Amino acid sequence: MTPTLLAVAHGTRDPEGVRTVLALLDEVRRLRPGLRVEPAWLGLVAPSVPEALSSLPGPVIAVPLLLASGYHVRADIPALLAEADPGTVRVTPALGPSPLLADALAARLAEAGRPPGATPVVLAATGSSDPRARADTAESARLLSARLDAPVSVAYASGEGPTPTEAISAWHTSGHPTVSLATHLLAPGHFAHTLTRIPANWTSAPLGPHPSVAELVLRRYDETAFPHTEANGAAWALGQEGAGR
């Protein structure tokens, strides 16, 4: 039996954030026809992870729709899955960091109006006290810098700084009057709305249902569902063939 892809999202009170996550899952289904893809949420939105699992026959591959390996990935999700049969439910790593996220971030910046060139970018994430999550975010900034061929610094919308405003100010102080803000968030919500008020020249929208993000969700699924190289490659090729029909 082909495992179900259970996409585990953070949860939000913003209805547009919920719609954006569901649109991303629609894009995943478009890329992989026939794969069962179901949502679950860590809070605020139903179904919860246990509720979703109770309605699914195994096996299940849980893919955290999270951009770094923070507390939710290391503690919350394993705790929610603790009572599940480990032979039936497996969890993938977080989505980020990945060159596919850098591709999506670059596309969102272009959509916001940022012209090609070497002007600085601030990568704005939600924030975390977890050193591994912060390291993942730093690596995401490095990958985006390579993708854009432009300098990229990191900022955090909450917790320990620098804040996006501080990061933009630092670029201004160092002689760069034009700075873009890359929203390193999956969907609209409180932090994304906060970033729209930051005085950047261009601010990108959340990543949302960008095809590269959907491709990354499937790649994380394949890496866990089909861990052997040949099977993984065959599953990916089959999904791409189905998407092209």
C-alpha cells in the first residue's frame, strides 16, 4: 500500500493562512496524481494530528510543513505520534533548508518587484531559540544568496534578534539604500502581516503553493517512503510523468 502523505502544518487563526496551506496540498496532489494527501494541524485548526491519524489506514508518512528543524519538529510532532505504531507512521525532516525553497523565495521576490541584481536581501523568519533552527535559517539565507548572487542576512520576526527593521537598518548604515525583505514563511498569518509594515523596498509574499515548495514536500515524502535511491528516483519520475499528463 502506498503510504498516505500527512502534511502537518503549524496552525493559524488567519483563514487566508489555512486556505494557503490547503492550496499547497492541492499543488502536491497535482504533481503526484493518485497519492492520498491529507492535512493535519499542530493547533488552532482541525483536524489535529491524532484526529487525522485516527481516520487514516496505515502506512502514513508525516511531512512537517515547517521551514526549519525547531521545537515543533524535534518535540511536538514526535510527542503527538508517540502512541502511533512506528511501523505504520514515519516522520520526515523539516522542509528547509533546501535549494527548492531558495528557488521559491527568489520567485516571490521577483513577483514583489525586486529587480535582478546584487542589492541586499533580509531573510525574515519567525524566530526560534533553538540553535538548530537558527542554523537552518542561516543555511537558507546562504542558499538564497547563492540563488540571487546577492548578499542575504537573517532577521527574526519574534524572539532574539536581529529584527527585520534592525537588519534593514544595518544594510542602510553600510551604504545600501535599497534592501528587499524575503518572507521566510509558508502562509499568511500574524508574522507575515507584521512583515508587510517593515520599511523595505520590496517585501515578498509567503511561499504558499509555489510549485517548488510542493515539489519539496514530495521530495521529503519520497526520501522517507522510498529510502533506496532506485525506488526514490522511480517514484519521483512516476509522479512527474503523472503531472505532465
